Amino acid sequence: MTYLWSEGDPVQVETDARGIPQRMTWQGRKHRVQQIANRWRVDDGWWLQHVRRDYFKLITDSGLLLTIFHDLLSDSWCVQRLYD
């Protein structure tokens, strides 16, 4: 089963100098990023509601498989999907 937050669930993310997530705090729990499985950018909808985000599908040290995104317009981070 997959859990989806279409608008995103806020998360605090610590990145390296390149902007790659290293650690995160989500729902009061801290997680270290163990592996980045995929990374992509969405830059769309400029004619309606502009969306510009960097997405990361990652695995944490606690075994979570998540898709998170960095909203480049608001400089905020959110969890979008949790795989189980």
C-alpha cells in the first residue's frame, strides 16, 4: 500500500552543499538518508499555478521508502508519498 499526500506533509530536511537531503525530521522522528533512489525536477504550470520542485525518492536508515520534494518557489520541504 502507498500513502499519498497530494499537497505534501511538511518535513524538516538538512541537505549537503549540493542540496541533496542528508537528514530529515518527519512527524517528530529523525531519519538519516541512507540512499537516494531517484531524483527529478518538475517545472510546470507557469500559465496557471506555477510548480517548481525537486523530487527525491529515498530510503532512510529506519527503512522508510519515501518521495519528498523541495518546493523551490516557497523554499519548503514536504513528504509526498510513503511506500510500505
